[in-house]
Amino acid sequence: MYGGWGSIGGTLAQGTATCTGACTVNSSDFLPQAVTTTNQVEGEAFFRSTATTRGSVGTATATWSYYFVNPSWVAPSTPVNVTPPVTRCDHNLPGNNTVAGCIIRDIPPAMIYSVSSAYEELAWHILAAQDSGLPGSHPSYGLSHPAPLNRLVNAAQQTSNYNRSCPSSYPRPAGLSCDEYPFQSSQQGAATGGGGPGRTFGGCQVPLPAGTGPSGYSACMIDNTQNSEGGSALGSFYIDQRIFNADPFYVWITP
């Protein structure tokens, strides 16, 4: 409490937690506590998903309901309900469904690459592609066109995306391999993303013109090890963040 007026001496706060959807409340602890300017009242609850059998997917919505009571009041205050973001739990993760887990469903995660990391050339290509207007940039980066990518799990479509952005006819200089953006494992890839024109950037050694705008794709020859290991890091990101087919995600390039 920061201040107050009226008959507030002796006021207590308390609450209960509930969960709807594929979940149960393991425990809920928000006992009556004095409301004063010198203490903070707290409650704690634990929930468990019921989407734990192999192949299952379920969403859960937790809600805290708290209210105030006072011996001099006729009745308790009107309850205040607080609902955190929806949680999605599953035992059906594409590529690794051996362990169940949960995510905050409506907050897209971000794959982070750094221009000063082991994936320097990969990060610079992605940054140039995003700066030219292609989607996937995290809103915090500050571009005027932040739009997430969406995962694509179909292997045949991934191959089509790569073959269009990085056809075998492009010469591969020694030690380099062709990198594509948006990723072949995204719905915005070169073939599945609407068929826009390709573009490239200075020093990329790819026979494509420059270009701008949200449609299309980019290609660039980068260090082969960085390309391979950066792709493996993306695959681990999909698993760690439990990203399903069509789930949105961002690509955030940091210094």
C-alpha cells in the first residue's frame, strides 16, 4: 500500500489461484496478510499440466483472484482477477518429442545471433537482409517493419526453399557455403514465402541483384563452418523453445 483514506485500519488481503484448460492446481498459498505501507503481501501457487502423455498438446490459463477484508466493512471488496499469459504444454515437439515441456504461448521467442560471435558472417548477412526489408527482425531492434518468421517443419518444403535461394549452379568459393534468409525452415523461405525475387549484398559472391522490401529472399556466400554451426544453433533453438510448425519467432542480431 502507498496510501489510503477511510476505514482501512486492519485491512487484510488474501486470494486464491485457479487454472482452466489442461492443468491442475498443485497448491495455492495466499493467506490473509495485513495491508500496510511497510510490507508487501504475497501469494504463491504451483500448477501442473495434464498434457503429459506422448502426442498430447494442451493450453492452460492460470488466474489469481484476490480481495480485501476488514472487520469494519459490511462485506469483502470486489475480487480482482489477474491472468498471466496462456501457457502451452506438450509432449509432441517436432524433432524431439521425448520430453514434455511448456512455453508462454503468445510471446514469440527470439533466436539471437551476434555480429561479434562465432557466427559473425551469418549474423551480418541476416542483419543486412532485415535492414533491406525482409521479415523476422525483433521489434526491439527498432526497424519500422518488425514481423516474425514462422517455423516450417516439412522437410520437402525446406529443401525447395534452399534449392531456390541457393541453387547448385551458384559457384561455392573454397571454404564458403550459401546462406539463405529467411531461413529454409521458415514459412517465409524462398519457395514457400510467396515467390518474391532474390537479392544479395556487396561481397556475397552471389549472382543476384540488390533489392529492398518485405517480399523475396536473400543469399550470400559465408564461412562454411559458421553457416553449418549457426544452422545447428537454430535447430537447438527450435527444440529449446518448443516451437511448433507455424509458430512465430524473431531473429535478433546483437552487437
